[in-house]
Amino acid sequence: MASQAVVRHATEQDVPTILQLINELAAYEKASHEVLATPETLLATLSFPSNPQKGYANTFLIIDPDGHCAGMALYFNNYSTWRASPGIYLEDLFIRPNYRKRGYGKRLLGELARETLAIGGKRLEWSVLKWNKPSLDFYESLGAVRMEEWVGMRVERDGLEKMSELGKGI
């Protein structure tokens, strides 16, 4: 038994845990009906230490001193054209409710900041639901700044199919 929490990259064997955390996060966000991830799709799309070139996203897990998974940070690399540098986009940070207020979220964000610096990155960014005041307050207390001048945009499902037809024949 460790004396403090341990952060490590997820392995293929952690996929069921990652999926459970995704479902717990979706329930918290009242969006369980939107989860399409399966063990198979996660295995096909996540990167793992055994094959870091495969997949698109990495996952840090934080393990409590008793060996239980307390949460995760799922992230991927992005790029800033204006800064001509890589960065990290945090897709999901989730700490299970019974593990909150222990510093685990800060620990994961610290790991992500170190990972960003290690790749020569200039920024770490993520999105937060407007109604999630506890998370907004937490991030701002750590020095994160709201990007009020930006509006998130997304195309998915049928819209993605429709967009894929744009420009054909031009």
C-alpha cells in the first residue's frame, strides 16, 4: 500500500475503469444517454504505454493509497499556429465524488502541466460547462482564465456527413 496517491498512464487493462469513469462523468453532467464509448472503441482509439503511437488520446489515472482508482484526466495534443507550438487539450477531468477535496484534481492538473512543458507546449486548455460553477471556481482558483471571447463549435453525426460533401467538385 502506497502512502500517497499515484498518477500513472492507463494501460489496456484499465479500459473497463476508464469506461466506468466516463459513464460516471456523463451521469454527473446529466448526459448518460450520449455515451457511445465501448471497451472496443476505447481500445481502438486510446493510446497506451505499450504502443504510444497508436490511438489519439492518453489517460492519466490517479490511484488512491489503497489501490482504488479515484479519477482520470483524458487528454490529447493540439497545436497553436500563432505560437507555433504544441499543447494539450484536456477532454475530461473527473474525480469520483467520494475522492474530492483531497487534492487529486490538482495533482492531475499538475501532471498535465508537466506533460505540456515536457513536449515544449505553451498552453493547456479545456472546456467547462457553463452551469458547472464548482469546477469553474476550482479552475479559476488555480489560475485558469475563462476564454469568454471564444465560442465552441461542433459538427457531429449527420452534420459531419453533410459537411464531408462540401467542396466536392470545386
